[in-house]
Amino acid sequence: MTDETSTPDMNDGMNDANDSGETLGATEPVENPSLEKDPSDWTTGEEPMTDSQRSYLDTLAKQAGEEISANLTKAEASEHIDRLQAATGRGQGS
């Protein structure tokens, strides 16, 4: 008796995307300053900081030996994160 079950092609349903040449991500970092937006220009910058920002900022502030208000906006939290990453040697380029 022969087993006639077929195995699905791993590319089924993905051929259109692959044929278009469209990809996500990059093999190398792209340095494009126009992709970075000043936090004061964010449309959501005045909203309360996210839980992720709060957690990371808590970690950085502890490492730096600083106390920071827990009532920050997204933009303020981002600015503190950038400053504390530089002060602690964490983040990009470290």
C-alpha cells in the first residue's frame, strides 16, 4: 500500500509577496536621521508613558542612581530614556 498524502509546499500562499521583491527588516542598519522624530513632535507625545517605557525607565533610573517622576508623558519618558542610556552606557552603540 502506498501512502499518497502530499506535503504542503512551504511557499504556498506566499509566492505573491516573494515575487514582488517586498521585504521587511534589513540585513544592515540604515542610518537615516529623517526616520527619527523629536519626541516633542509626536502626535501621541502628550499621552501617559507606556508600561514598557515605565519599566525600562525604572531600570535605567535605578542603575543611574536617580529618582524620576512616575507621571511622565511618552515624550518626556523617551527623553529621559535617551539621557539615561547615554549616562549608563546602555542602548544603541553600547
